[in-house]
Amino acid sequence: METAIQPSPAAILQMGTGFWASKVLLTAVNFELFTYLSKKSNQSAKGIKSLLDLKCTDRNTYDFLDCLTGLGFLKREGLLETARYSNTVDTDIFLNKANPSYIGGILEMMNERGWGIWGNLDEGLKTGLIQNEAKNGGQPIFDLLYGNPELLKNFVDGMTGVQMGNFIALSQKFDFSNFKTLVDAGGSAGVLSLMVAKHNPHMNCITFDLPPLESMANETIQKFQMAERVKVMSGDFFKDGLPKADIVTMGNVIHDWDEDTKIKLIQIAYDALPKGGVLIAIENVIDNERKQNVFGMMMSLNMLIETGDGFDYTFDDFNRWAKKVGFSSTELLPLTGPSSAAIAIK
């Protein structure tokens, strides 16, 4: 005889208070706690309290650090007064500012911007209007970024860290053997081009983006010592089109726009490719049944908040748009986590 499943509010309460856990992590990143612990591991709560100049009680400090421990972001030996705290493997690699693998830039932006504007999701759904700084007459997100070098660097570093696994996966999973040239549209710091060139020595790549990204991309290329096979080109692909290449890549670019502009972007890529050329869009492609890739759907809501009319899409959507432009076939290549490469062949 089967036991009846007992109703439980646990999952509802956990999700409903999920922003508490998020703010605990974002606060630790804002305090640069993980960077401090990378330099001075095995610290007491009182030592951390002093280091961060916290004015709360010792009990508040224990609660904060033990939340981070329970959430899996810190390791702890001992309890309360005797407790000693250290980074986990993941926080030591990805949340230590001294590491090139640091992805905290995107979390810093979440704390500074995303935290506030996501509180307007209900209004965004009711009105269908942008909910970020531009809502009250401020600058649109990309104007804000391009006008603030420090904020732009934090954003680019964070997005690069988030996407690095996808770029490496693409460079190793996709068969580049029949191609020689690649242009990465919206190439940011140039890391996608660098990963493709690094893992495929016959490939020559161009990272293409607006002028404010040029110096950052050149700096990254020099760091990897790959200036012979990875070049930087500045321009606006809506106005200038794209350089001719065997492959065009777009990493988290297409989702920024409404459907007509998405199709226009795919057309721009099509025009830059020869017969047999390939467009590769790296996105959080939503599963066609819209049940599994919840992160992709939340990213789509983020596009509502940030752009008003941008959205993430399913592979069926991509296939329809690509066929409308003239691509002969499409396929989907899973990368890491919720991300995939939507591929169209001319």
C-alpha cells in the first residue's frame, strides 16, 4: 500500500525567502570577505568582524558567517567563540578578487543594481515597461556602462567569468576543422575568440564590439599572448555590418532585443557568412516545453526589466528565425549549466 504524500509548505517558504540567502551572499561579496579569507584563512568570527569593521553584535556576526557556511560558501571548524572560517574551493577560485577566474563583478552589479530593480518585477509585468535606471529618466543600461569605465570593467569581468566555461566548452565541443576564420559579434573582452584560437590552432579570430571595449580586449589578448591570431575591430554591427568570416558567434547578444531586431541580427550574421558558414548563438536557450530551464526564463524576465522588450528564447524560436532569414539547417549544442549554442548553417 502506497503512503500518501503529505503536503508541506517547506519548498514554498524556502523559495519565498530566497532573497534572504541571495542578499547574504551579495553582502559577503560586497565586503570582499572571500578575498580576505584567501589571504588569511582559518579566521575567527571576531577576527572577521574586526577586519570588516562590523558594528553589529558578535551573535549577528556568527549568524552571518554561519548562514554562509550553511549555504555552502564557507567552511567552519568549531562553533561560535571557537569557530574558525575558511573559503570553500569554489569561493576561493571564483570570489577572490586576486584571481583571473573572479566572477564577483556580476554579483557586485547584482548588489548595486539588480537587487533594487528586480523589486520592480511586478510593475514590469503589469506595464511591460523597462524597470531599471532609465525608468525614471536615467541612462539606459549600456549607456550607463559605457560611460563608467570602472562599472564597465566590473560588468565585463563578471560576464567573462560567468561565460568562461561556455567559451571553453564551445571551443572543444564544436568541430572547427572545416573553418578558418571567426568573428565574435559583441565580443566584449575578447575571451570567446581567445578560447577558440587557443584550442584550435588553425583558427584566426576577430573580436568585434563598440569602441569602449577595444582597449580592454587588446589588454586581454596581450595577456594570452595571442595577438597574431586574435584581432580587435571596433564598430556598430547595426550600422556597419560584420567582417566576413566562416563563423559568426554572438554570446548573450540576441536576447537583448525584440523579435524584429533579433531577426535583423541573424540577417546581419547571414550576410557576413559564405555558403556553408555558421552562426553560433550562445544563450540560456529555453527548452521547447518551457519546463526545465528555469534560469533561462528568469533571464528572460531580467531582459524585461533591463531592456523592456528583450527576451530569451527556445530552440524552436531560433530555428524559425534562422529559417526565415535563409539558413538551411539548425542544431543545438549543450554547453555548461543552463547555456547552449544555437547553431545555424548557411
